[in-house]
Amino acid sequence: MPRRSGDWFRQAESDLQHAKHALENGDYEWSCFAAQQAAEKAIKAIYEKSGKSTRGHSILGLLKGIESEFNIPEVFYSYARVLSRYYIEARYPNGFPEGAPVDYFDEKIAGEAVSAAEEILGWCRNYLS
């Protein structure tokens, strides 16, 4: 079966662009979710290129699954803890005790999510090239 790491990474880049557009448009919860998706797919591209299989959406779990084989920057674990929350919280009202996701996200939070995803994608890009 052919390796599809390039496909995973291209989609990660597209998701990052979506996160940036959502940030510019004030759709902060969607920016956070798209940033999470971008980081997840970029790391899954690493798994694919390495011939490893993976499941799940936790950025932290994905990083821990490859940390013995790769020199992962320590700050990525902080990024992962933040981004992993946006898989559910940014999309579903029951991710919070009250209100909708739109009530909980702002420009600063979305900007931090996009920056974290950019850093992770840059690291993954270097490995994949």
C-alpha cells in the first residue's frame, strides 16, 4: 500500500490556512478547531511516513507515541495540551458547563492556537522533506 504522508501533510496545511482565515473573520472557535486538526494531521503524516499506525485525536498522545524515535521540542507538549482540548470544546456546547463555544473563544486564544499549530507543522515539514 502506498504511503500517504504527503496527503496527510497537505491536508494539515489546508487546515492551518482555514484556521488563519477563521481567525481573520472572527470565527475563533473554528480557528481553534482547525488549528487542532492541522497539528493532528501533520503529526499523523509523521506516523504514516514512519510506517506506524495510529488512532485518536489527542495531540499529546500522538507526540508521546513517537517521542522515543524523535527529538520533540519540549514546548510542543504544552502546545499539545492546549490544542487537544479544542477537538471537542471548540465544537460542542456540552464542552462547557453553560453557553456555547462561541462564548468561550477570543482572538487571543485563537491566535495562540494558530501559532502552536504553525510551530508543529514547521517541525513536521522539516522531518517530512
